[in-house]
Amino acid sequence: MPGTISTEQALIYTMVTMSGVEGKINAIELAEIRQLVLTLPVFRNFDENRLLMVAQEAGEILQDSEGLEAILGLISRALAPRLRETAYALAVEVAASDLAVGKEELRFLAMLRDALKLDKLVTAALERSAIARFQRD
């Protein structure tokens, strides 16, 4: 298991973990992860051809009995304070992309919030923003 990871890896680990927290990676969520990596400025220096490899790394770590805690530790150590809200926002985007947020996803969001030491009001605003973006008529 790597000791340190890049900012981009941490953000991808966050999204992949969110997608896989219910036991399988959803195709809609995977497409959302790819789209976010291709379009967001935080990934401008990331080689998109590495996305699958980084996603697989996250999956391998998560297979361990302590994998979720390990992923959260890697993410929190890798991210500068100014990017912790970004990581949470990306997790929320992935969770909302298939228009169904389950109990396990909510549990992971709470764990992520705590690991990143984010304010509950800030995370609530990020969650509400995603709900508004994915709203149907």
C-alpha cells in the first residue's frame, strides 16, 4: 500500500470509494468520475490515461479488512486543507449522479467529513447543491 499519494490520486480514491461503498461500482457513477477528471481544473495536470490504474489501486486497498480506514487516512494526508471541501464535493457528485443515495453512501460521507475535519454546515451546503443540480422536473 502506498504511503503517500498525489492530490489527484486522493480525489480519485475519494470518488472510487464513494462509488464502490455499496459493494459494486455503478456504470453511471464511473462515467461521472471520468467526466469530472476530464473537466475539472484540479485534474488539469493529471494524465487521464492513468485513471483506470488509480481506480484499481483504490479498489485493491479497499479489499483489505482495514481498507476503508486506510483510504481515508491516505486521502486526508494527501489533501491540502483548501482541497478538502473539493474532495467532499466530488464524493457528493458521484453519489448523486445515479439519483439514488443509499445508507452506505451516507455513512461514507459522514466518515469522510470527519476524516477531513469539515464543518457540518459546509458539507450540508455541498450536499444541497448537488441535490439542486441533479433535480428532475
